[in-house]
Amino acid sequence: MQHHDDDSISNPCQNPHFDEILQINLKRRELLAGGIGAALVGFFGVPGVSSLTGMRAADAAGTIGPIPPSNGFGGIGFDGIAPNTLANGLVDDVLLPPGYSYEVLYAWGDPIGALGQRPGEPAWRDDASNDSIDQTLQSGDHHDGMHFFPRPGRLGSSRGVLCVNHEYNNQQFLFPDGTANWNLEKVRKSQHAHGVSIVELWRHPRTGRWEVKRPSPFARRIHGNTPMQLTGPAAGDDLLKTDADPTGTRVLGTLNNCANGYTPWGTYLTCEENWNGYFANPTGDVVGVPGDDQKFETLSGQTRYGISQTGFGYRWHEHDDRFRADLNPNEPNRFGYVVEIDPSSPRSMPKKRTALGRCKHENCEHVVAGSGQVVLYTGDDERNEYIYKFVTTGSYNPNNRRANMDLLDEGTLYVAKFNGDNTGVWIPLTPATSGLETWSQAEICIKTRQAADAVGATMMDRPEWISANPSAPANVYCTLTNNSRRGTTPESSHTPDGLNNAGSARPPVDAANPRGDDGSPSGNAYGHIIRWHEDGDDSTSTTFTWDIFVLAGDPDKTEERLQGNVNGDLFNSPDGLWFDSAGRLWIQTDATTNALSYATGGVNENIGTNQMLCADPASGEIRRFLTGPLGSEVTGVTGTPDRKTLFVNLQHPGEGGSSSAANPTAVSDWPDRGARPRSATIVITRDNGGEIGGL
Ligand code: FEO
Ligand code: CA
Ligand code: CA
Ligand code: CA
């Protein structure tokens, strides 16, 4: 448990030179051999993989502006592999091109290596009988976005700290008996399986194999009950106050940690996505607790974010009133943020940055603009929601880490409008914008969806990850995974009270979201990737041009919504999206994971299990690099600075089909044969020691 925010003692020494950082750190490590949990100075005073900077823009002409003329990495250096389909044997494993290998590095339930624990404790028990306390010292479940923070200097590609998101859990795998005998202990274990892992990694000096280094002073679990701070314009607002926290500035936990970001000053950003599903409002009212004199969130405000009478089935509200949205109407307002964590300071308190708005954040990509201002992009992953950008007021100071630590509290939040002529506008979400005159900035940061509704932003086909091209950072790509509610009802179905994603609303297609119902009501079934170019190569610009990078899908399909224009290997439902530092664009998919749909020749018969592909942004060529085990989603990717080690997450193997608490291996027993399936981080290397994806 973290007891206080000790930033003041964690960074007493600013901006040491690389060697100095290393020396300080080595000295620290000697001290830490004694087992004290002191703060770690300047371990990540420099960015991980090279931070994007607006000053490195290429100048070639392209569809939407300067797309780099050559890919900068010499072409994709592997042949695309076959899809993992029924016809190809439906292999319950990770498959890679010849010459590549993987090992499992860190799976749900593995000990983090916390100081003070005996070696290997608390050990994973494959009957899932570890309790809620064990879970605070073990890997969370459902690995998602992650980032590798390398050691500075020459050790950077063999040692560092990995931050991993744990998005959610499947109750049938989390407990030996599933949801039977449901009680508070089970609720706590489920809460503790969410959040973030911080673990130290090293390539073992003797074996050369990547391992979690245990014990490590960096090892830390942040979970659904970890104290954190609400900061920025909404902090302290009445709508964030609860009986437990009359200040509106302290909250327990981060939830549904989907994808991620990181900052040039070495902090990790974890994004709260489907947090609404943990809350339930069984009475359908906002009554508060007796004697309450607080200003309450309204029921329609809860509905706009998808809070329902039952929630998603996590059943936390049955034993933890904090998740009763009728009794604690403002508690849900304390979720839905981008959360900043300093992994170099194990006792620091995570900060929920309200300035970036409240929604179902997928990830949070940054670019340092030419002005030095930091630009952050984030999508709200729900059908017919929006794409946002935040521009800091202050500038990044590469020479003073502490000066950057609260940069994300002040700036301008924008929402995107994509016009039919391939231009676009970033509309500021401030009281100065027409339609928001009566709003406070705090309200805008809490009811961000409603504010975006009021200014006429463009409803998108589920914005997932956003990534900027390191060779031309004004070029930004976003996966639009699919949209089962893109159809034919008129624009008027878009109202400020929640119809974007409710009832029968099926907004019509538009230029940026061009596929919808065409005879069968499944909307844009296969998704696409859109990209935009900030005007003037300036990431702070309020105007841009855009085009569609690729329509995912299968050219053999006759229905428009299923037909793609992929130049290369087929995929659907793009989700994870990440540029490596050489400019390769990696795509990860999240299509249906019901193994039966492969077995019965469903819509995925030519595409197979979820997968990861490599795209050349200059030529548009796409090749399949990895296919996942049965029932898994491929989500989360990061690597070492030398690009010779890639870390990838496999989430929820075994999900769907007939898997149950009684028969957890019905769909998959990856990665431990014969045992229940587990989400895991894998490490991928090349047998010849070369660059991943390289020639
Ligand atoms: Fe957690 Fe939108 O994926
Ligand atoms: Ca995702
Ligand atoms: Ca998804
Ligand atoms: Ca998913």
C-alpha cells in the first residue's frame, strides 16, 4: 500500500548525465541490497524508445501530407505467415515466422518479486487458489498495453523496467469454483487482478535469457484499491466528492487498464477504458447515502457512460458499496481517466489527469511539438464515440525532470471533426467554444462525452490505439476496430443524452467511417485504420488532413462491410497499433475470440485467430508476423532500444466457447499445458540476433 506522495524525496537530483544516472543507480542498488524500499533516483531520466519530436518530420509528398518516401527500415524482412484457421489446424500456440522464437516471460499469477518476499513467493497455484493478498504481489490478469523503460546507456537493451496493464478478468478462470459462494474476498481478488504491474527485467548475465528480476526494488502492483490522486481542472469539483472523500481529490484504484502511453520524462500512462462495467445502479436512481448533502451526478449522466442496473457481471457492488452507483453516484466520476505513474519512484502516488478528459480511454500517444509543448492523442473506445487531443500549456523541459511532472494538468483538450473533403478540425473543449458557454472546465473534464456531443464532433467506429510515425510525427494513425451500430438512422439519433451507443441508434456512414449496414445489420464488421496529418507539420495545429490507410477485411467477401483493401495478409478488427523506433507499424487484432466461430467457418474462416502484423507506412504493405493461441487477443507491444527484443501480450487465451470454472481448459491450455489458460507477456527474439521485423 502507498501511504503518501513522496515525489519531493524521489527526485532530489535533477537531470544527471547518462553516466551519472547509471552511477547513482548503481550506488542505489548497493544500498537496496539491504532491502529498503527507497525511492530510485533518475533511473529513467531519459525517454524509453526514442521520444517523438516534431522537428524530425520528413518532407516527401503523400496523400495526406508528408508521408516518408521510403520506409527507413529497408522493407519488411520476413515472409508473412499463414493465418491460424480451421483449415490450417487451429494451433493453440503462438506462431511466428521462421527464424523467430518466443518464451513466456510474465503470466497472470507470477510473483512480481517484491522486496521482503521469499524467493518465488507468493507462488502461482494452478488451481487458482491464491487469495486476494497474494494477488497484490502477483501479476494481474488480462495483460494489455505496456511499455519497457530501458536502463540508461549500454545496458538499455538488456535491462529495464516493464509496466504492464491488467485490463480485466474472467471469473471462471480467476477462482477454483468461479462465481460460486460469491463473497467480499472474491471481490477483492478480482479488484487486485486489475491495474498495473511494474517489474524489473533483465537478460540474465549467465543464461542470456530474458527474465523477471526477483527481487527488485522496482517491483510494484498498482490495483483496484491503490490510493491515487485526482489532479487537474476537475480535482476537488463537487461532482468528484463522495462521503469517503469529501475533498474530491483522493480515489482508490484504477480499473480496466486497457492500453497505455508514456512520457518523455519517463512516466507511464495507463488508460481507464470500460470502468463503467464495475458499477451497478440496481435501484435505477441516484439516492446517495442517508444524510448526504453532496451534489450528485444525474442518472442520465451515468447512462451516457453506460452505467446500468446490473453492470457487466463483475458483481463487486454486491459486497462493496463503493460500486453501487445509486448509493455513491459520484464514485463513477472518479474513473475514466489517463493515470500517470512514476515507475522510478515505487512509493509515488499515481495521478489521474482529469485535464485529458473522462471517457473510455484506449491509449495515450504523445508527440513533443516543435514548440516543446506535449501533444497527447487518445480515443474513446465505444461505438460512435470520439477522438481527442490534448496540448499542454507548458513545454517539455529535457533538462529538468521535475519541471515536467505536472505538465499534464494544464492545457487544451480538443475533439476531432472529420470533414467529408478530407480536412478536419480540432474543436477546443473549453467554455469559449460555442455550445459550451455555460460549462465550467471541470464539468467538461468530467462530462467529456456530453461536451463533445455539444460541439458536433465526428462519431467514429470505435477509436482504439493511436500512434504517431517517428519519421514524421505529424502523421498520426488510429485503429477503428469495428462498429456494429454504424447504419442508416439519421444524424438526429446523435443526441447529448446517450443515444450514440444506446437503443436503436445506427448513425449513417460518413467519409471517415465509410462502411455500415448493407443488407445485414452488422455495421462496419471488420474495421479500418485512419490517419491524419497535422497542418504545417505542427502537432499543435487545430486543422488537419486525413485519409484511410487501410480497410480491413477479406476481398473474397461480397458484402461491402466485410470487403477490405489490404495490400498483403488479411486481418480484421485492428486494435493495438504501435510504431517501433525504425518506423515499422505493428498492428494487433481483437476480433471475436469464440473458437467455435473458426470451427464452424464463421466470418473469420480466411483470417483465423487474433494476430499481429507489420505494415510499411510508405508502401502500405502488410505482412502477418504472429498468430495467437485459441481464444486470445493480441494486445500490448513494446521493445528494447536496439529493436532486437520485442515484448508482446497475449490476453485471455481460452476465453469463449465452452470454457468454465469446471472445465477451464475447454478452449485453450496455453501457456502451461494441461493447466488453466493464463494471459501472459512473451518475449520474442530472432535466432540470428537481428532486429525484429528487419531484413
Ligand atoms: Fe480494451 Fe478498446 O480495448
Ligand atoms: Ca484494445
Ligand atoms: Ca478491442
Ligand atoms: Ca478486448
